[in-house]
Amino acid sequence: MNTFPKIVLFIQVVFLSMLAAGCSPEVGSEQWCNDLKEKPKGDWTANDATNFAKHCILK
């Protein structure tokens, strides 16, 4: 088999993997708030805590 189609297929797989991994809810959205509520508090960053208070508690 020619190597060009293999390279093109590899690039497509990498691109689609990156695209799927980059999908996360927007900070402050209802889905983001719900996701953060389920995440252990010890795993939150300082920015997560600040944004949660700002967008989910003090709406």
C-alpha cells in the first residue's frame, strides 16, 4: 500500500481526536456548573473555584 494514504489517514485520526478532546462546556454555563459540582473539590483549581462562585452561586 502506498504511504501517502496512510499518512493522510493518520492526520485525519489525530485531527478528529483533538477535536473531540477539545469539547467542553463554556465556563459559567449550566452544564459547566453541573460538571464542577460533580468534580471532587480537591481537584478544583483556584480559577475553577472563583468562576464557580461568580457564575454558579452569585448569578
